[in-house]
Amino acid sequence: MSIAACRQVIDSANGYLAKGVSWLTLLMAILVFTIVLLRYGFNLGWIAMQESVMYLHAMVFLLGAAHTLKVDEHVRVDILYRRMSMRGRAWVDLLGTLVLLVPLCVFILISSWDYVASSWRLLEGSPEAGGLPLVYFLKSLLPLFAITLLLQGVAQAISSVLLLLSEESA
């Protein structure tokens, strides 16, 4: 498999993940509406339903981060970046990925591993009565976040390198 094909596989996988996340966002909005309706209209509430919104919220942000990087919508102070040439932007993206993004993702992956493993060993559940018994699943989003963001960072670095190499040969 070529390097460009590897980048396309990563981009495609994160695209599919983003589509799933978009459905989770819709589900989260429906749940919040239902919670408010039940609470204020019928004086009813379920902790599990409220926690499910928190879980969905975490899933949207943690699993959507890689797609946000893919479509270049992440937060950036781009006072200088927007004025740079494509080659300059490629250098900034490559160096930012290698110096900042990759070490951060590796740190999150390593530091969350025991935390998540411990939660899985206990099959940790909600401390609230009637809460969701899936805290271990929620904590599993941390290393998954790091892996998906790291892979998308690799895809971004590949794109930058390919752009730099194509401009050098031109």
C-alpha cells in the first residue's frame, strides 16, 4: 500500500466515524429535548437518561476531533498561517503534527491506558443510583480519541510531505 493510499484509508475511516458522530449529535439533541419536556412538563426525570446525554456529548467531541482536524476546522491562531504559501502551510502543518500533535496523542494514550484498564477490570458503573453501568465505556473514549487523532495527524503529515515533495520536484 502506498503512502498516499494509507492517507486515504485514514481519511475515509475518519469520514465514516464523523457520519456516525453526526447521528449521535441528533440523538443527543432529541434526548435533551425529551429530558426537558419530561422534567418541566411532567415532573419526571431519569438519571440514566441524563447521563446518556453526557456520554453522547463526550462521544461527539472525542470521536469528532479527528474529523475536525481532517477538514481543517480546529482552533488555530492563523494570523500568519493564512498569509503563507501552500508550501509554508505544509511546513507548519508537518512541524505542528510532529512536534505537538503526535507527542500529545502518545501522552494521552499512555497516561489513559491504566486508568481505562482499571475501569474495565471493575466494570465501573455510575456512582448514582439508577445511573448507567458503562463508565468503563466512557473512559475508553480517551485512548480511542488519542488513536483516531494520531492517525489523522499521520494522514495530515503525509499530505504535507507529499505537497512538499511535489513542489520540490516541480
